[in-house]
Amino acid sequence: MVLMGYLGFSLAMVLSGIIGLRDTPGVPHVFKPGQIVMASFVNAHLVLLMGLLIGFRHLFSIPAELRANWIFRITEREGRSHWLRAVDRFALCTVAPVILLVPLPLEVAMLGARAAGESIMFAVGGLLVYERLFFEAEKLPFTCSYLPGKRPAWTIVLAFIGIVSLLPVANLMLVSLLESRLTALLFVALLVVTWTWIHRARELSWAELPLMYEEAPEPAVRTLNLSAR
């Protein structure tokens, strides 16, 4: 239900964005007439990518059976890397078909060869966004406690307004990049290099950072791990 809520909200934003891109008499547009279809697909991919990945991050934080996580605690040292790698495969293999493969036939019919470049760019960009959202994820899905209210509500609302405000700017930038094959290729290469560096850093941290099973509020006074002897 949580994931369906994020998906429904994302689809509503996609439809409103597509309606906003349509030619309206007397209303100026930043896109040329030949860019409207490309901008519609770019907007849909941007919104669905952010909505589904944030939805997965929220969904994974909800415990299903907290008392059963003892089996993970006693075998964490041997299996931590394998578990987190399995989480990556599950999340990415679920999100990728929804965002890229489902609309691909329609995209190819309407955009032709440009659909391949747009899909590749968002595939690599989606990997990079995933790494950013899950870089500091120290929990296994459904097995760890969740502490609500860690951030003030106004900061969440402000972050949401900022993301929604930046979506048209990102849409315009990506459509402009896709107009030039050389520029799009260089941008994809930069994304691949950045993703490789971040992914390797995250994999190295799996062997060192223990998982968090019981989430506790921040202490009022930090002790700096000092203890009396």
C-alpha cells in the first residue's frame, strides 16, 4: 500500500506535467514544438524515478516482524555483503521495468532512435540516484525498528517543494543534452564514472559498518565513546 501510494502520486504528477507541456494559446513555452514529446517522456522518467526510489526507501524502513531479526544478527558478519547486494538487485530489478521497459515500445514509436539514448541516460542516472539514496542505508528491509519524527515536518515539506521546483529545470537541461549526441554521450560517460566510484565506496563500507537493528533517538549529550576505567 505504501508503494502504491507513492506510485499513484507520481503518476498524478506525470499527468499534470504532460498537460502543462501541451500547447496552450497565449501561454509561452520553453520547449520547441519538436521537443514536446521528448520533454514529456523525460518528465515522466524523472518523476517516476524519484517517486519509486523514495517509496522503496520508505517501505524498507517499516519493520515486518522485529523480534525475528535475531537470525540476521547472529549471521550478520558472514552475510551482510550478500544481503545488501540482494537488496540492490531486488530494488533495481523492480524499478527498472516500470520506469524504462514498460513505456519503451511507445517511446520508440514516437521518438525513434532517440528513445535509446534517453533510456540509457535514465538507466545510468537511476543507478546514481539509487546509490545516493541508499548510500547511508544501514538497515535490512523489514527487519529493523523505525523511529518516526526524526526530522521536523517543515524540513520535509521544504525539501519536497524544492524537488518539485527543480524538476522543470532538470527536464529542460536533459532535453537540451539529448539534442546533441556528443553531449549526451559525454554526460552518460560522466554518470557512469561517478556511479562506479560511489558504488565501490559503498561496497567497501559493507565490510566495516555494522547494521542498525534498533534505531534510537540522538542523545542529548554525546559522550564521545569515553568510559571510566
